[in-house]
Amino acid sequence: MANHKSALKRAKQSEIRRVRNRSRKTRMKTAIKALEEALKAQSLELAEQRFREASSIIAKTASKGTIHKNTASRKISRLARKVNALKAAQSA
């Protein structure tokens, strides 16, 4: 454990950030899983709604610095492709 006053403060700040980042990541992963459930159920309307929610949460997670912006873009892009594939399958 840290001994200097500044090191103690940094340790405390790091712990607060770790907990906050973990919470944001968990929220993001839950939103993604909810979207994948909707995709698995072949529910286009629900999938589109959950995609909007998930992409918003992913973008917000990236804007806070918890994940890299390119990681967020990649995740959103892959989810959009899945939703669009479902849309194409249902319209065909």
C-alpha cells in the first residue's frame, strides 16, 4: 500500500475510476446482450429499439474514456450489420 500522501490520493482515485469504469462496461455489455436476445428472437422492432439504446450507451462509454473510440465504432458497426441483416431477411 502507498505511504506518501500523494500516492494514497492516487490509489484512492484509481479505485474510484476502476469501479466507475467497471460499472460503465457492465452497462454496455448488458445493452449488447439485450440486443442480441432481440436478434435471436427475430424481433425487428425490438432489435431496432435496443440497437438505438445500445449504440448510445456504447458511444457514451467511449466518450468517458472507458473504452477507445475505435472500439466503440467497431462494436456499433458490427451490431448495425446484424440488425440490417435481420431487416433484409424479414423483407425478403
